[in-house]
Amino acid sequence: MSLGDEHDGQTRTRLPDPGTPRPPARGSRSLVAVVGVVVLLVAAIALTNRGDGPSPSDATGPDTNPHSAAPTAATGVRPVTGKNGTIPSGFARDEQGAQSAAANYAVALGSVDMFQRGPRENIVRAIHDPAVVDGLVQRLNDSYSPAFLTTVGLNADGTAPTGLTFVSRTIPVGTKIKDHTGDTTTVEVWCTGLVGLAGEGSTKPVTSTWFTITEKLRWVDGDWRVVSSAQAEGPTPVNGDNRASVADDIAQAVEGYGGFTYAR
């Protein structure tokens, strides 16, 4: 599998080959694996449907979208009370509902479960348009190969080595509608993420990254479903002066603090 440049006249997004993570901004061996993991989470999904829709707009270029930026506070039309397995469902059939869906789907795609075959397939089938699911499941199984998993410090089945805790979390910071036409919507989700192995002796410590996921959604069978996804770096803020916690503190935090259902 290989990925090239997508270009629609307004933007260019370079998606890496999942088997060959792109070089990180910092020269750290651990960060090479970290960036490779984060990029794979959505870039591998994007390779299935690269030609299905337009590429995301360039975040640094002029914004010609008629939709203005929405407040960061949650303003959903109604609470989301449904569940499809462990993933929220039952989003409103409007722009706000689409943004809520995109944020929650980004969380699922960036989760630890994506690294194990059975849970990964459950996620893919729960949040994607059925028309793209079967091919996507196969491609992801090929991408998350035992060889790839071992390069990021995991066992061949995607589990963490004994004594270590694998961390993979995506945290949406905000969402933005890029296009909305009837039952098709394109949403950008600005995220920060945590990924790595926590625990004594870890050679791949948990680090943070910043990226934007662009999801093309379609209204299917009473809910929003992902048709295709793409990922790009940033926007990335300047690092603060916080002292890094020890590995055990990170492991305890991940195990002790639950996630959220996100709503616009």
C-alpha cells in the first residue's frame, strides 16, 4: 500500500505509508514510533477511500467556508444517550450532530482497541458506512501487522508487554464544519493525543502530539457514519514548562481517569 498527495485545487495533504512512518520533528527514537502510531490510526483508514471525497482545506490558507467558527462550549441540540457497543450513537441530523459524531469517532479511532484485531473490527463496523467496511477491515488488518506492532513496543497480538501499560488516547480540542450538503458533511476535528508505553523500564515513553482529523460523514440508517478520513499535523502550540511525570504516574492516570462523550 502506498499513499501519495491528495489535491483538490485548495489543499495538499501528504499521508504516509503506514509501514514507513514519516520522520518526526524531533530527533528522538521513541518519537519515531510514537508519530508512526498516531499517523497510522487514521492515515490507514484514509487509504481505503482516498478518492471518495475532497481533501481537507489548508488550515493555513484563507478560509472561504461560509460556516463561521463555533464556540468551544458544548451546544448540542440534544444529549446523546445511545450507544453502539462502547461508542456513542444517535447524533442529531444537523451540523452540530455531525460535529459531535466526528469528535467521538476520532476518540474511537485513536483508542488502544484499534491495535487489536477483534476490537478494531468492532470499532470500524460501528462508525463507518457499511459500503466501505469490509474492504477497510481487511486493509487495517494488513496495516496493523505483527511486524508493525512489535516496532511500537507491543506484542504481536497488540497487547502491552508484561508490566507496561499501553497508552493511546485522542482528545478532541474543537470541531469545525468544512462542508455540509444534505446528508453529507465534512468535519475537521482538532486533537491532541497521548501514545506510548508507561511503566518501569519503558523505552517508548508516553508523549503528546497535535493533529487534525478530517472526516467525511454520511447520514446512513439513522446516524452519521464515516465514509473516509484523513489526518494532518497540527496546529501545534508551544510546549509548556510542565515537568514530565514518572511512568507509573502516567499509567495510574490512564487507568484511573475515564474518557468523555463529546457533544457540540
